Amino acid sequence: RERGLDDAPKVPKQFITDREELSQYQQTKRKDFEDQLRRQRQHIGIWCKYALWEASQKEFERARSVFERALDVDYRNQTLWLKYAEMEMKNKFINHARNVWDRAVTLHPRVDSFWFKYSYMEEMVSAVENARLIFERWMKWEPDDLAWAAFIKFEMRQNQIERARDLYDRYVSHLPTARAY
């Protein structure tokens, strides 16, 4: 208020009335994003905004292309993988999401959140066997207590009491700590 910042005129809302205007808007927006990326290629936030904007325009191939280009810049960025997979899941592209999660857990086997979300997605789409296979893959990496607990709870939710007992036995033999008992 002191400097008159509140008095500055606000940009009017833009209403798009036909295909030509939409096309023009999209072209301008893409050019803005590409210009930003040319200046700041390593800035992952811009990549994510760009890809999610493309997804909001229902341009999923373009969104995937932007995410893949971002992964070429920095495949170690966990946020990028999460946003990519979540975009696929949100738009109900389950097989695409599976591919993203599979690549993420292959490249980052020690990032537990990837495994949790991957197995949870499979359980939510009623692919119980796939979820079980994901948990088994995860257990080969000998994760911490929370991972074992998640696998055991998963089996309990599936009413597989014997499998849960076997998992407890495996858990105790792999991590013979006070927490395991």
C-alpha cells in the first residue's frame, strides 16, 4: 500500500471463444515456456509447470515429451518422477504410469516413496498380483522396517494371513533387530 503496488492495474481475464484463439494462446504459452527453458535449462520447476500445463490442455503426448526431456536433464530428481507418474495416474493412463514407476524404481531402488506409491497404485486398480510382485522386488533390496510393515499390511488387507505370517518370518530373519520382534 505504501508504494502504490495495490493500485497497479490487474491483467484482465482472457476468455477464449474459438479454436483459433485457443491455438494462438497455446502457441504463445509454449513459446514462453520454451524461452524460459532456454534460459534456465536446469530449473526442474519450469519443466514440471510446462508438462503439467500441457496435461491440463489434454495434450498428453506433449506432456510426456516435456517430462522425458526433463528427465534427460536430471533423471535423479525425485520430484520429477513423482509428478510424471502422478500426471499419468490422474488422467487414468495406468500402463503409462506403470512404465514410469518401473523406470523410477529401477533407477532409484533406495527411494521408498516410489515403491510405496507404485504398489499402492497397483492395489487401487485391483492388480493384487502386480502389487505383490512389486513388493517382492522391493524386498530384494532389503529395505527398512516400514517397507516390511507395508508388505505385511498389504497381505492382511488381502486376507492372506499365512502369507503375512511367512513375511513376518522373513522380516525377522532379514532384520533381526528389536524392532522386528
